[in-house]
Amino acid sequence: MYRYDEFDEQFVRDRVAEFSEQIARRIDGSLTEEEFRPLRLKNGLYLQLHAYMLRVAVPYGTLHARQLRQLGHIAATYDKGYAHFTTRQNLQFNWPKLSDVSAILQLLADVEMHCIQTSGNCIRNVTSDQFAGVAADEMEDPRPTAELIRQWSSLHPEFAWLPRKFKVAVTGAEHDRAAIKVHDLGIRMLRHPQTGEPGYEIVVGGGLGRTPMIGKVVRDFLPKAELLAYLEAVMRVYNAEGRRDNKYKARVKILVHEIGTEEFTRRVEEEYAALNGPAINAPEEEVQRINAYFAPPAYETLPAKSERLQAAREANPELHHFVEQNGFAHRQPGYLILTVSLKPVGGIPGDMTAEQMLAFADIAERYSMGELRVSHSQNLVLPNVRQDDVPELFAELAQAGLATANAGLVSDIIACPGLDYCALATARSIPIAQEIANTFADMQRQRDIGPLQVKISGCINACGHHHVGHIGILGLEKSGKENYQITLGGDATENAALGERLGPGIDGDQVPGAIEAIVDTYFAFRQDGEEFIETVRRTGLEPFKSRFQSYIAEQNVEEVA
């Protein structure tokens, strides 16, 4: 993984000193909250419903155990003993005191971390596939590309004050685990179909929120060496022509929609042709310097299958289900990728206690070469686990309360903080997620249902990605009450699609029953082992709408009675 050089170290330390002085001026009254707001947002500090929230950058989701250990220390010392992992592969402290933020930033800097580019109208923290560099189905590790973009975009003078925030995701696998089509800019690594040359497909204009859109391909193939110049052209067109009169229409997706994909592409290509590409693109020696940080670790030569693990799975059904559900094929024989769920049944999605963070840091050091990942589904990943070590690893995860075998199942719910924390929210998300998970608590039932992505947002800003959930839930305020709309058929993969509403909104206490009705409909209509989303695509929404509306009618009759 990437390590700071002298410039990185000085850059972050200087930024901490600068912001610490601004914090002191806010505390002594020299700065008003209005004056302080743009300064704190540039440093990842939000003012939420009840307290400040500090968002820590985790570039492309990659962490070292020593960094997680520091985060756990901060959670225990300066927060309420826990932290929250987000869909942007970041981490949030929800209760820091303003007077403690400077100390927190110093501790982050000590382990090569910061909060820059996690807020404000800038190019945000670059995200990637949580299995990057180790997945058996990957063409190429996307993290060097993500790091290159991070370095290029940090404090870029032309893009420091964009019309709106700008999110970038990179994937190196044909199966998209980075949700590139719902980002402002998505990059897919590929090879030219005729020459085999490595390059990129460029997607622009995706995004969720109040106006959800699927991104459009603006370049089928871009040679790798030309990436930064092409991104410069995209950003220049957006920065010059994106709307600044209305923040709800300021994202690049609105520009692409209003002028059309063809015209947007023409303007980008025109800008690109006029740029001095060699002066912008990274020199080959710099590319190689970055690539070297992501060289594979010193793997052992091992058999492709571990007899020890196989015997342990046969003897322990819980271990078997954990490996079956949370394991993923590693490119190195004898190794396994393991997703560690932060969604225990009835728990708060994405939350991790300080004690768990410290324990997991130790686990990552013992069993994953000190490395871990944050996924955009608010879970953690151990990317380099020897298959022989899985039985002992599983036992330690279980002791830490981190052995839930539900990755990708109905209880592996993405949820925003909602009205429990967020000043923008109009409804709660966390309690709804907990109730759904409790409703489907039986693990055998979850396995019978199979892959099913439930995503919940507490307002139209869609931080819970409800638009692209197989089942999406949007909480709104209606006549003074919390009201929840249910959508069906969303997808964040290479088959990206936006969910469609099943009918009118319902009360929060009706949501778990509505999800049960939807699942029952799936059981009634699925064929030949179809997954949930496959059945929805084949049948269309009509049978689900019919059962959903029947459920609402039944609930109304019960209320009258």
C-alpha cells in the first residue's frame, strides 16, 4: 500500500497546523460559524444534528492495521467508543468536541491519515473495489490508478471550488464492485479489443440523490498514459459549464443530461485536444514509483486447496457457512479473501466499537499481512488470508463479535445515519435496518433467500444508495410523520439500474412486513435457482406491486379494526 513521501508528510502537517489555528479562532469567537463553515468543510468537519462529525479519508478503502489501531484509540479517547464506516470507504467520528479536533488530526497525521477531500465542492476521496489487487477475476489492480488520481487532484488549483462535490471510482474487474456507474466519474480498466493494450473506459454523469442517473460512457478506450490529461479535460468542461445558481442542479450529471452525452463528449474531446497532454500526464518514472507501492506481498507457495480448512468446515457448520458466504476467490493459490461483516443481526450497519477496532487490527496483523479494506457496503475485508489460518481466524472474529456470515444477504443492509444523526435527514434509517435484520434473523432463512441487497436512506440525498438497492427504502417526512417509499430492481454493478417504486409510502413499523411480502413473492415466482434480482428482471414489477399493495390494504384494514 502507498506510503507518504516527504512532500505528503509536510503537506498534511502544514494543513493540520493551518486548520488548528482556524479552530482556535472559532473557539475564541474571532470566526463566526458562517465564516468557519467553508474552512471546516475543507477539512472534513461537519456540523450534524447533535454534534460535529469528522470524516476521515481512507483512499480507495485500503488501511494498515496500525492505522485502524490509531482510529480505535481516537474512538475510545475522543468519541463515544465507536466509529462508523461509510459507503464512500471513509470513516466517521460522530461525537468529537471541536476543542479536540486538532489533537485528533495530529494523531491521524502520525499514521499517514487525514480528512482532506472528504467534504466540500472538490474531487472527493477516490474509491475502488474492496478486493482490488487480490481478486481472482481482476484484470489489473486499480489502486495505483486511484492513487495517481488522488495525488493529481489534491489541492489542484483549478478544481478547488467546483460547482459541486465530485466523486470518482475505479475498478479493475469486469464485474463492477465499485459502483462506477453511479459516480460523477467512473473508470473501468480494460484492454483494447484489437491490440490488447491496457487502458480505461471513462463513464461520466452518474449519481444518486434527488435526481438519480446512470453514468454515460464518454470514452470507450483511453490509453493508460493519457489518463490525467483526459480527466483534466472532463473537469475543465464541468468547472466552466456546471451550474452554480442552484446547488440541486450543480452536479455534472445535470450538465450531461441538459446538453446531452454526445455534446458533452464533444466538448471534452475538444478541450482534450487543446491541452498539452505531456505536461499534465504523469511521467513514466512517477507511474512506476506509485506502482511499486502496490507490488504483491511475499506470498507463500501453497496448495490451491487447504485440506486443513476443508476438514474444519466439515466439523464446524458455522465456519463452513462463514467461508461459503463471506469468502471470495484469491488470485494466489492457498489464500482467501474474507469479508468481515459489520452488520450483526440487530446491530447498527457500519458501526464498529473501539474494542473491536483494536482487536481487528491485531487480527489483520496476524492473518492478513497487516492489511485490511473498507468496502462501499460498510463492511471490512481481510485481503490476504492463508486458507490454513481460517479456523483460528474465525474463532478470533467470533470472540470479537465479528463473525456474522451474512455478506450480501438480506441482513447485510446499507443504511445512512438518518435522523438519529444527520441534520439533513427527514426520517430514521438505523432503526428500520435493525428491524428488518431482526425480522430475517434466522440465518438458514437468509441463505434460502440468497443474495439480496437492501439499502436505506433517511432523505432524498440518498447516502444509503437506496436507488440502486435490489430493495430500496427512502424515508421522508409526510404530514408530520415518517413515511417510507419502497423501490425494487435497483443495481449498482455493471448492470446498473435504478429501482422503481412499488406504490405509496408506508409507516416505518410496516416496512419489515413489506419486505417479507416482497420476499414471499420472490419465492413464489423464482425459477431454476434464480437470485432475487434475476427474478425481478424476468417477471417485471407487476407481481411484486400486486402483493405490496395487498399488504398495504391488509394493514389498513387492521388499523381500522
